[in-house]
Amino acid sequence: MNYKVFLKDWKICGYYPYVPQLGFIEPRLGRSITDWIQANVPGSVHDDLLRAGWIDDPYFEMNSLKCEWIENKWWAYKSTFDFEITKGKTYYLNFNGLDYKAHIYFNREFITIHEGSFIPLSINVTKKLKAKDNELLVIFESVPDEESQAGYASHTKTQKSRFSYKWDFSTRMVSVGIWGHVYIETLGDGKIDDIWVKPTIYKDQGIVNISTACIFNSIASDYEIQVQIYEGEKLVASKNEKYLIENERNENVIETFIKDPKIWYPNGLGEQALYKVVIQIYIDEVLSDERILNIGFKDLKWIQNQGAKEDSLPYCLLVNGKRVYIKGVNLTPFDMLIGTVSDEKYELYLKQIKDANINLVRVNGVGLIEKEVFYNLCDKFGILVWQEFIQTSSSMDRTPPTNKDYLKILEKTSIAAVKQKRNHVCLACYSGGNELTDSPKKPATFYNANINFLKNIVETYDTRRWMFPSSSSGPNEFLMVNKPGLNHDVHGPWVYEGPKGQYDLYNKSDSLFHGELGVDGMAHMESLKKFLSDKNLKVTTMEENLVWRHHGDWWDTYSREISLFGKIPNLESFIEMSQFIQAEGIRYALEANRRRKYENSGSMMWAFNEPFPNVSNTCLVDYYGVPKMSYYYVKNAYSLVHMSLKYDKLFLKEKEKFTAKSYIHNSLGEQNLYWKIEILELNGNSIKEFSGEKLVYENSTSFCNDVEFIIPSKITEVFMVRLNLSDGKEKFTNEYLFSKNIKHVYGSLLEKQDVKLEYKLIEEKNNKAVFKVKNCGKAAALFVHPYLENENDFLFSPQSYKSLMPGESMDFTVISYKDGRDISKVKFHSFFTK
């Protein structure tokens, strides 16, 4: 029977280069720098050293600079273990994440040198395995010299993630160690070396085509492949086929059928129906090996956008026969130390992604070929994946290398990635990498030798998936509204363009697909306290403060907030200003693109997360898993049913005519919706109101109503336009703040406000609680949200950052993704009340 034994009781030890190998020759010459230290696998050398007290927290202040010595040393991992050996079985030692170049020794015998963070390694150790005192030794060389963001893409030498060499969203902290599982697998004489499962639908029948490649220790018999497919616990299909063992490696195809299969849909559009496939090989009626994986039935195509030119690439998703608007985000790795992210942490992040109405994530070429747990969760939650190969641009040049040595390691990594990920129903496409070019400002095409090389790999090993040459894919690399017709798949900008410029830019955009866009904003105070000392918890700038610069040097919003608010009284206010403008800027960009559905096929926010704690960054969720205000504004902008406002600027003079247009966005079927538009002073007084009923068509965006009125002379300096949409049961709201002040648009928000929030617990069960929250003050409670003291990570409330006018109340549902904390102790806060 096939089974896996995961190796435990690991230790690490540090050496100067080559010294551990000298120890095999002369022990005196092989002395180490450190003692043997307890280690975690999967894990990271940095994390092990931190727990042992060798280094201080590398995420705190500028401590990461003190850790850079780690990457220059050699590191040995050792596991000693006993093993129960059964006669006639074959044993494989498997590694799923060696980072980066490793020398493998088993029972003091050299086995091999392995290079590549994303290339799995399997070693037959049948003749080397002992019942007692086995020793596995893995020696990592110093991390390879590689290009940071400020370097040259064309000088890239390895397939190691380059974000860890210093990127705009991370410091330099180059990981080293075993970041995946290590286990011994017990098999018979045959092993399933490769599987490609291709589920398709024809009329009312599901066809499951399974290609297998099996390797055998001897050519002396026949073998049988058994396939069983389950829907939950119910067996819905099975097939057995016998074959003759003709070579050491045998390839075969087996096909089976499912009547009326359930369909897999992206997040929000239906269920994520998954089937379990069990594939077994038997030799002489004895089970030799088995694989278990999940599949889903979906039909996915990339088609051209509505009205697109013939020379444009297909950026529009057609899933199960219907166009799907892309509501996307870009991902960075979830931690600098990639092996420290647990399966539980992956699920917490993917729940956040799902609940934000996101249906596609881009796994960026600056980061990882993610662990299998990530893709399994995307399958489960309906999150489509845009998977890039491990290539990215740099500041000095953006051209990918084409030399033979580099292409050799690129080929090994990419083939391994395609073979492993192609069986996942979530996989939507591949891309050659991040922001690669053929020449300056000209995105890479399939004529590029490097990109064409990867395209051939995809066409060989995954004929069912489309590949984009790069993201962005041009013709313009970045959004340029002064060059219309060339903004096909574009990136940028990543900053707020101003109280008029932001809206002018996105109102004029003609992008077919917006692969990256963003606005920067600060992290919450509770997060800042975790990595900044008290002396640095103050209002400052990246230019003035080296610690702040270390934690997000590109993303200083100080001058932006000064221009919009006029003053920054304290750090709490600075954070709220910054988060509000980030949310406002991102929200408008996403809504403007969605108003052009399907001329524009979707947006990809940069970025969902960050692998290093930053004071300020473009992320929606900070390093500690705490959602910013922008997370909830993205969630709203991606709602299945949504109402948005198109306007030109945030400021208007007294007696000036306010002119805007409202739109209704519908990702569901045809339905009647009731809408209401309120213009409100922040003391709750109504200035004007519009309302009506509208039939909205399936999967559509449609104009709703003009919003026009003259700005009264007597009105609070900042006023709100609130959009309300209802199907009679569920209600959607969207809020926009405008100002009569041209110089400091939102300056009056910092004046003392009479806001008094009262709340009480209505219901609590498991990790969910409902609170009634009421504003008993005389001024609007802006952007009300729940929080737990020091425990805001992975806390979710769909009503977060809605506003309450005086006398208004709202039920807030609060959900803790994490078990074991008392959410009855949740409190509520609104912005600009300090």
C-alpha cells in the first residue's frame, strides 16, 4: 500500500562555504559556525535562527540588515530516523522545495546536487535505507547572486524568486532552506511518474481523459490501471485497463465518463463542484502506487474584447459559455520566508480573497510557483489563477535572458510547474513573466526567443491553456490615455493622481484589460506597533526617517495627505487619511473600468498582500492579515450587484452645478432593482434625492440616472452622495465624499466631530457575531468598522467602512476566520474622530 512518512526532528548548522564537505575528509576542518539548532521543515533558516536566539526579529525596525550574513553562509539540514522496511517494496525520498542549490547525502553517501527552488526531487533509496539510524544530510550553498528590482532583467541567472533580493514591497531577505515537505514514499515495483487529467463536457456527459506515465523497476509483467471518480463519497465512474510492461517508462491513456456532471464556476457565479479522482496501478494484483487529486468540469476560453481591434490579444474570459468580468488582484508571496507559511495561513488568506468577491488572482513572476495547497484552495473557492513563470523586469532593463545556461534551468522549472499545475481546475492561463519587454517600453511578444521558448513548453505540456507573452502585453506598457487605441493590457499607475487627475485619467482610459493598478496607503496602528519602536510611532516621512524608509520607501503619502487635508495632527489621523484616499482612488479606478464592461474585460488590483510589514504600501491586506479600508472598497467595487458614480473631480464651488452619472452593474441574471440616490450633508440633512426602478439585463452594465444639482451656499463643507440599490431583500450602498474646498478638499473632516457610536451584541455563534451599531451623535460617523484590541488579523465584516448619519443604525456581522477568540469583545470605530 502506498504511504508517505514525513521526516521530522530536523536540525540545522551554519558553516563557511565548502567547510561542511571538508568535514567528510577531515573532521577538524569541518567545524561549524553554529551548533546544531532545532529546525522546522517546511521552514526557513532565518526562522530557525530567530527561534534559537541567533538573530533578532528581522521584521522589526531595521533588523533585516543584521541578517544579511545568513545568505553568505552554507547551511546543513540533518534528520536522523528509523524506518520500518518491508521486503519487496520500493522507497523514494521526495523533496518538494529545496531553496536553492543543495548537496544531498544519505547515510553519509553523496547522492546528487539539486538546483532550483521549484523543481521537485525524487530519489530511489531502496538499497540505501536502513531499519535504524538513517541520516539525511542536505547542505545548501550560499544563496546565488541575483538581480534586485534595481538591477538588469537580462542578467538573471537563476530560477530563484527575485522579490527577496529587494523589491518595492519588501526588504532584502534572501530565503534559504527547505520550504516544502520531505518524505519517504513506500511503493511497489511501479511508480506513477506523471499524470495529466483532462475533464471535458460533451452534451450531457463528462469525459475524463487521463494520461499516465509509469516507471518500473523491471520489465517482467503486466500492470493494471484502476480509475475511480467520486462525487463526495459517491462513486460515479470507474475504469480498469491492463497493459504490458514494455519499457522502464510506459505511457498510456485511459478514459471514463460521468453522466450529467456538475459544473465548476468562478467565485460568485455558481458552485465549485469538485470530483475526487483516484488513480492506482497494480502489478500482479498488488497495489504499487496511487495518486489522488480533485478535478472540475468547466469550459474556459480567452476571447477578444467587445469592439477590440483584430491585432489585440484575447483578454476576455468566456467561462461555461458566458463572458465573465475579471475582478482580480495581484499576489505577492505571503511571506519573505516562503517556507514559514502554514497550510492554515494559506486558507485564511484565500478566505479573505473569496469574501472580497475576487474571481482571479495573478501569481506574479517576481514571486513563486506556489505550493499545492494554494491551488487546492483556489479550486475549492472558485478563484481562477493567472500563473506566471519565474521571470520579472528590473529597473535597468526588462528584457529576459536567452543564453543557453539560463534557458536550461528555466526549462526544468517551467516544465515541472506546468506538469504539476495543469490538473487544477482553477488554472486559467500562463504568462511569460512580469513586465518583460522586447525593447524599452515595448512589451515582450511571442517573437521574443525567451517567450517563444516558454510558449513551446505550454503547447507541449498543457495544450488546453492560453499563454500571454507577459503582463503587461501592450502595445503600451503602461496606461497612456494620450495614446488611445494602444492600451490593451496595461499596468499602472500605482499612486493617487489627485482630486481631479485621478478621475480624468480613468474616465479617459480605453484599456482592454488593466493588469495592474493601485494606490498606496498606510497600515493600521496596531500593525505599526508590531514592527516599529515607540520612538518611530510618529508623523514623519520616508525621506526623514530611515526606519520608515526601510518599510516602504516608495510609498510615502505624506505630501499627498498635506495637499488634501492641510494638516496632519497625529499618527492616527495620518493613517486614516492615507487609508481613505487609497480606498477612494482604487474604488474609482475599478468602477470606471467596470463601467466599460466588456470593452474593458477586467482589472487586477496591485496588490492584495505584502510579504514584509510596511508602514505604507499598495496592498489591501497588510503583512499581519489586517484588511485596510481599501480591501472593503475593492470588495464593494467587485460586488455581484453594484451601483457606481461617474464624476470629474472631488471639489466644487458654491453655486456650481454638480454633474455626475450613475450606473448599475449586474453580474447575475436579469432582474428589477430599486435605486435611490441621496445627497446628504454630514449633519444628516438631505439636500436632494432621486429614486426609481430599473430592469437590468443579465451580466450587464447600464446607465441609471443623471445626478445634477446646484451646490447650496449653506452646506457642510464636505457632503456625501450615497447610492442605494435593492432587489427587495438585499441592499447595496456606495458612498462618495465631495467638498466645497478646492485647496484642502477634505480639511474640514479633521475638525472635531460630534460622533457617538453605541453598539450592542445581538447574536453570537461560533466565530460569528452580529452587533447593532447606532450613531447617537450629531455628525456623520464616517467609515464605521469593527476591531479587536491587538487581534484585527483575519477579522471580516461585510458592512465595514459604511457610514452612519446621525440617528442611523446598522447591523454589523463580524466573522473571525481564526478559531478561539472572543468576538463578543469587538468594538467599533469611525474615522476622523480622534
